[in-house]
Amino acid sequence: MRIDRRGLLAGMLALPAATRPAQYDAIVDPRTGTLGEALKKATGAPYRILLREGVFTEKLTIETPNVTIVGSGPGTAIQYGAYNGLKKADGSNWGTAGSATLTIAAPGVTLRNLTVRNSFDFIGAKRDNAGNGAQAVALLVRREADRTRIERCHLEGYQDTLYLQARSRVSGCRIVGGVDFIFGPAAAWFDRCEIVTRFVPGIETQGYVAAPSTPAAQPYGLVFSHCRLARERGVPDRSAWLGRPWRTGGDMSLMGQAVFLHCWMDAHIQREGWTWMGYKGANGEQRQLTPQEARLLEFGSSGPGAASAADTRRMLSAADAAAFSEEHVLTGWH
């Protein structure tokens, strides 16, 4: 049988763009290459990297705009095990932001169809009473990384899994953690994500989903639309909070905002919904930022973790909830 290659090529070019085979500038197999080497070749023009299935044990920062990294599924994992209290060669600590497995520090970056994991042994640290400084970020989106897209990814850690400082859109992802595991000052839209609270043996409070540090002048913070709040096996009923407001460094200009819209919640969520977070005042005194002071809201929650309105669990009206749309949260980004 004779194949007319010119006709075949012409037929491919005639297909709509959405049905053509995807083109990549680099294809990396973890057995033969590294993501870090591929990133060095990005120039700022749109640059697409395909990662083959396997584990990339790398700690990386994306500093070039318009990079797209596409995995071959959840089995494609970028992982590293740094944490806040880990010492660097100069004797200083990595710190929370420095612990990130993957840091995005440029605009227009997209992650799709892969896993980003911080593999620090949080459970072991708790067991050995070495949990101080156990914040261990999987993915950090820095302030300069505007218009970050995270699509169909698995983000895995325990404390401080996902740190968002810049405008981001997170869709169809599975985000796993325990303590304040989605946090930061960003305006971010979460669409149809599964948000899973992890089990930590021997503790009463299993964690806090969101810890927004939104500037008071910023109208939108962390907004979750049609998401599913689930739990690992062993997480007890009424043992986790929707979140608490983070006033970083006692900065009084921060008034965290997080909103859950039409989200399903399992029974691990506390009836009171939200709780306070401590901070130090100007004179060094210990103070509390409460849910009543901050902007922590819900509309249309369902499932066994949903509850009636209360002082610490405020509900939006339908009219007010309509203002929390993707277009408004990510205004100016088409």
C-alpha cells in the first residue's frame, strides 16, 4: 500500500488547530534528562516542555516568562524535600518561601497534567518532636508571576503546600495538605478542584484549608468555586477548619479574604467554619485576627460539612455572591 505523504501532510494542516498534534520545544525523560536543563533554553517567547512519566527530583525556579510545562499525568512528578528549618550551606534556614520544590517567578507560566510535591517527612518530624520549622511548600507563585495557570495538577505537601502571591487560575487540580495549605495574598480563582485534608496521627486539630493574607485594599483573595473538600482516611469528623486569616508579620494592612462558592464539604469541616490566627502587635503583644474581622465567606455550601450561618461562619446573599465571578477576581486577564 502506497502512502501519499504530501496528501497526508496537507490533510493534517487542514485540521482545526485544536486537533493537530501538540508541538513541544523540549521533551524530557527523567531517566535521561532534567527539567532544569530544559528551562535554561527558554527565551521568553512561548516555550513548551513535555515531561515524560517519572520522578524529577529537582528544586527549581522558573524565571523566564511564557513557559508551559506539561506532564504525562500524575505519575509525572517534580519533588524535593526542603523545609523551613532546613539549614543551607551558609548555616541559614531555607525559610518558608525558600523551601518550595517549584517556584514560579515570571509571568504567563502554565503547569498542566503533572504532580508537584514537597517530600519532607512531616509525619516523622511530628513523631520526633522536630516539627518546628516544618513549613514545606510544594509550589510557590511569586509576586512577579502574574497570570499563572495551574491545570489538572496534583499539588502535595502537609504544611503550606500552595503559596500564591500573584494572580493565578487553578482549575481541575487535586491539592493535598494539612496546615494552612493554600495561602498567601494573591487574587486567585480555584475552579472544580479537589482539596484534601491529610491525616496526622495523634493531634486533635487536623488542619486549616486556607490562610489568606489579602491586602485590605484588594477586593478579592482566594476564591473557590464548585470545589470538593475531602479528607484522607483517618481524619475525624469536625477536626479541620475552612481556614484562618494570616496577618503576616503583624502587618495591619492585611485583612485576609477567602470565599467558598457552591463547594461540597465532607464532615471533617468544623461547624464553626473559620477560626482566628495569632500575630504580634506593634508593641510585640500577642493578638488575634478573628473571622469576624476578616473577610471569610461562603455561599451555597453543601455536604455534611456545610452548616448554618454563625458569627464565625458568614454567608453571602445571592446578589453579593454574584460579584465573586472569575471575571471579577481575575479582572483584566482574558
